[in-house]
Amino acid sequence: MQEGVYRRLAERLYETPNGFPRTESGIEFRLLAKIFTPEEAELASEMKLHREPASTIAARAGVPEKVAYRTLKGMLRKGQITVGRHDRQAVFGLLPFVVGFWEEQLPRMDLELAELFEEYFLQVKGALVDEGLPVHRVIPVEEAVSADIEILPYESASDLLESAKAWGVRDCMCRQQQKLVGKGCDRPVENCLVFAPVEGAFDHSDVSRAITKEEAFRILHQAEEDGLVHSPGNYQDGHFYICNCCTCCCGILRSVAEFSVPTAIAKSAFFAVVDGGLCAACGDCLERCQFDSLALSGAGGVCEVDLGRCVGCGLCVAVCPTDALHLERRSQDQVVPPPSDYKKWMDARAEARGISAPY
């Protein structure tokens, strides 16, 4: 392995708003070497998140333009970078690690890659998502919210799906990775929802299976039945995916459960409330909650909510046999509205991490 080129790429990824935590062991270099060839890593280490022509990237990397263009096209097919058009030419941009090119490695996931990621994740101990503004935000099961409480569009999974013109589903990268290393759970794998404002966006995808809007809603509701937490990006507009995952598999939610990093994910604007007169103290909700935010008070007592641990997912509400649980909106001083869009999220996270623009 040519460690130098992967060290440079690791530093470049660290300097993106999303980040790429360093380790003492250097396991991140081996992880990158599994995903990028040395030639790809050389170009990627000179790329920015905003898209540029191949000639500009080639000049910075000291590579002939034709060679750079050919390499960039190959990187695009491997999900390592993005592409667009500007002034009638292709322009290429670097993807961050998470959320970014890591999720696009799903077709190439094997035991070696799964083990490298696991070792990296365990060494950084949740730091992958614990620098600055959270990467993801929990959105609630809508049926768990009292009917008289408003749910804003960016807090509503159904609004996000309704606003799209194309829908797709892919296997959960986290659950696949955990299965390969002999961990995780037996929940369904194909339930990571993606959507786009353009018709036919997933018709030729190697990663996502194109589905109808009706199937997207079926998958969403099945995820709720399976006890999976909904979480899109932590911003208001421009959403293109909803993760449906769990604390035993999701790299973000595992940071909360395994490393006690409460800021790894932004809580929803809601919290669970118990009607003590209806609670039968059956304990069904305790088994459902993945964040240990529910407990029974004393022998035969009613359910109580630890507001500091409750993320407002609403999964507990659906399993309560006496309808003693529902979600209510947190007070204004307890809610931090997410940035208006992904660019504003990047700027806010970069500021919190001390990263300078342009990225």
C-alpha cells in the first residue's frame, strides 16, 4: 500500500465539513486503499466538494488531462465522486466519506471492507459523527403525534416522499456491513429509501431499485412495524433519502448506543408522553425503545420517560396496547431548527469544526 497518497486523501476528507476522524493506528489508510486505487486517491486528494472541470483537477494533481478525465469517469462509476455539467463540459466534485462515497460502496461490499470499516468505527468511538452539527435528524412516526399538533414538512416522512417524482429503495449499507462481521440484527435489509425531483432518476441505478410512490410508503410503514428509526439529513430542504435503521447496525445510531454520544443525531422536535391513567405497566414499550428512555417506576408502577434520552422517534407509541403513549412537541427553547438546506448545513458544521471554505 502506498500510504502517502492515502494519508493525503485522508487529510483532504478530514478537511470537509463532514469530517474523517484520524486514528493512531492508521486504519483509515487501509480502508481508503480498499476503496480507491493509488491513481484515484491521488486525484481525489486534490478535489473539492464543489464541482470543477477535469482540466482544473488535473493541473492541481500534476496529471495529464486525458488521464485525469479517464480516471474521473471510472471513479464516478464506483460512486466515489459526483458529476454535473457547466459551460457545456463535465465538472466533477469530491464526495465526503459519510454521508457520501461510503454508502455508494454497497455493490462492492465484502468481508474485508466490512471488517476494515468496523475496526475504523470502533477506533474513532463515535467521533465519525460527533464534530459539530449532527449529520442526521430523527423524524417521528406520524401516527404517534397527537392529531392537533402541527408537523412541519421537513419533520414529516410522508411530505418528503410526496414531494418527489421518483422513488427508489436500496439495501441498508449499515445492516449489510454488520451482517458480514457477524453482528447486527435480523431486521429486513432492503429499506433505505431514496427519492428525487426528476422522473426516472433510479431507472438505471446499480445501487437503488426503482419503485413506485405507493411501494415507498409501504416500505416506510413496514420499517415502523419492524421498529426502525426514520432519519434523513439534518436540514430542511433538498432531502433525497430516509434511512430506516437501528442502534445495533446504523453507524450514527450506534454512536449513541455504544459510545454514549447523544449529539451524534439530532432529536426530533417531539417527545414521548405517558398517560398514567391508561398505562398497564406491561413493559412492551420498554422493549421497543432503542435508546433506554423508558422505565417502569417501582413495582407495578407506570411507565416514565427520560426526556434527556428520548429522541422522539415514536416507535414506542405503536406497541402500547392501551394507547397510553403519544408524542408531543418540545418547547421552543428545547428545539434547534435545522439549517435551511444542505449548503447551510455544511457551512454551520464547518464553522463548528473550524474548517475554512471553499470546501
